[in-house]
Amino acid sequence: MERAAVRGRLTWQLANVVELAAETARTRTIVLEPAEPLGHRAGQHVDVRLTADDGYQAQRSYSIASAPDDEHLVLTVERLDDGEVSPYLVDDLRVGDALELRGPIGGYFVWDESLGGPLLLVGGGSGVVPLRAMLRHHRAVESRIPLRLLYSVRSLDEVIYRDELTRARPDGELDIRFTLTREQPDGWDGYARRIDRELLADVAWPVEDRPLVYVCGPTGFVETAADILVSLGHDAGRIRTERFGPT
Amino acid sequence: MSAPLDGNAIGGQLNEVFGTEMTAATAVCGNCGATGPAAELAVYLLSPGVVGRCRQCAALLIVLVTVRGITCVDLRGLAALEPGPAGS
């Protein structure tokens, strides 16, 4: 008898790899076709499980980079050199392979249009991945909710979704700003330092607009950003955070 | 010990244990009374289990240990854990 999927229950399933794309030297986008569509919300993640020939299993969480409205399920994975899972996903996975995953996971770090805004998305490094899903969803539903993204990254070479993000021009609803913390190209007119109080005060919406804030990145980055936003007067209850790190 | 992650990182394991989405659930610390979403817990991924601590007072709130497919769940540090409305 086939195992019936109970609503809300997570079940492992196989997803076919239909496309792969290098984003940066260390990150790769994986386009997947799961056997059963996940029906995810922007900001959610999946667990990915690898099984070795001897039965040893390793499992990690990866944010979903695609919007619910996109045709395929997309993950973007950063290679951690001493990682158990990410080097395989970034270097060895091939089109046509099947990947074992379960999801969607998470109900806190998610954004739907009904949650409103204005939206402030703050991403550090590959923390931009779930924010990109929100950005794409915002665009797909033609939301009029004002959205601003601050993306902190070491250099332009390390910007994930570079074409997509730099192509998007501020149009009133969408405003994407970068801070390049280590290396800036000649003539760079964006921010050029790690996030600090002045930078966040400049980017965040006025406190009285009560922005809904999503911060994702390495633990230290998230703590710094959230602490500064609260000290600027933003409501801690409207700041949602997701931390990741080498695991 | 490395910097902790947060409750989002164990959304899958929590769902496995409780049978539903729990990162948006409201967790109340049994030590200091701090109240917030489970997603905000300070989470340490330690083989073979995971540990969730209160972000305010660092009290031990959640321990999940999985051995041979069986998960032991210790929630003694929590005063309450109430599933929240989805997407709240």
C-alpha cells in the first residue's frame, strides 16, 4: 500500500535535478523537480539528505530560492570546505541525479502579501537566498507593498543572483542596495563597509512606518543587524531572523 | 562552542516530533519567562542531537537526540509551547 501523505507531515521524497548554474565561485543554484510539488511559501527551507554507499546519512537545511509562483523548486547552496553535504551539492551533483529532500519547513521566517509591509530585507552573504524567494514572490503577485533589500557581501564577485538583482531598477516599490564590505570596484557608489548603525538608519524605513523586517545571514551578522534595528526604535516583534552557519 | 543558530534550523526535526509546523510556535522559558517564537531559540546542532536554549537567560529548553531512528525529546525547561497560527 502506498503511504498516504498526511497534511502537515513531512515526508522524504526524491527530486530530479533539471538544471545547475554556478552563481559565484562558491555557490551553485540547483533547479529541482520534486515528485510531489511542495507548495511552499517564500522564506521556507527544505532538509536535504545524502546517503553514502555504506548507509551513512548526513542531513542539512537549505533555503528555497524560488518563489511559490515559480515553475521549479530552486536551491542555492554555498560550499563549506569542511562540510559533509555542501561540497557534494556544489561540486559533484549532476543534471539527471535525484536528490532526497523533505519540506517545506518553517512558518516563521516566511512572507506572504497578507502580512503587509513595508518590507525591509537584510541579507548577509548567502543569507540572501530566502530573501530572493520573497523578492520573486513580491514581483510575481505584482505587490504594491514597498520593498527594500540590503545585501551585505564581501565583493561584487560574491554577489549571488547578480544579474537578477542588479537588473532590478528602483521603481518605487523595489529598492535594492548593496554594501561591499571587503573589495569595491572602481567608481563604486554603493555602501562599502560592514553594517553599522548609520548604514541601517539610512536604509531602514522610518520607525513610524512599522516596517516588517527579515534578516538572514551568519549568526553574528543577524545579531548585529537585529540589535541595531531595535536600538533605532524598530519593534522587535516585527523583526524576523534566520541564522545560519557552518554545521 | 561555535555561535548558535536558531530554531529555524530545527524546523524539520520539530515537525517530525510534533507532526506540525513549530517554528512559529510560542515558547515560554521555564526559567526566566521569556516568551517568543521557537524560531528565536538559540540552537546548537551537536551530534547526535540538538540543544535549544533560551536566548535571554541561556536556560536549557529543548533537547532532541535521535539514535537508531528513535528520537528522545526533553522539553522540561519549557513552561509552555503553543503552536501558533501559520504565518503569524
